[in-house]
Amino acid sequence: MLEALFAAPPIADDGFSKLIVRKLQRKLWLRRLILPVAGIAGGAIAFKPLAGLVGLLASLSTLVPERFVSATAGSIPQFQIVVLGAILLAACLLLMRFLED
């Protein structure tokens, strides 16, 4: 019975099905384009505050007692780069979490 339904000639719809498929493909293509562009634009906008946050963390590192800073500086050659990397990692993880939703 199911084979008989599929074997029947298609119903004439004056190109309606093709129009719907074309609209769906256009929306899908637009969605695939807009999401990365929005992510890049958001990253570009967030870069300046993120850099300011790194500068703020670097200035707050003067509040840490000298003995901790000297011990950290000996084990980690470029503390500011490590902090920047941690902030960028957190920002990327948050971005990926938002993209999943």
C-alpha cells in the first residue's frame, strides 16, 4: 500500500513546492552566514573591553604581596600573557556555550 502511494504521479502544485524549498534553502544559507558574522562583530566589539580588563588585572597585580609575585614571576615568565590567555579562553568557552543554544 505504501509503495502504491509513492508510485503515484506527483500532484501538480504550479511550482509551489520548489518555491518553498528555495525559501527554506535561502533562510538556511542566511542563518549559516549571519551567525559567524555576528560572532566576529561581537568579538571585535568585545576586544577593547577585554584588553581593558587585562590592563586592570595587570594593575591589580601590584596589590599582591611581593613575595608571591617574585615566586610567580620565576615560574611563569610572562604573567600578563597567561592572564590574557585565561580570559580569552573563558570568553571563547562562553561564546561556544551561547552558540550551542
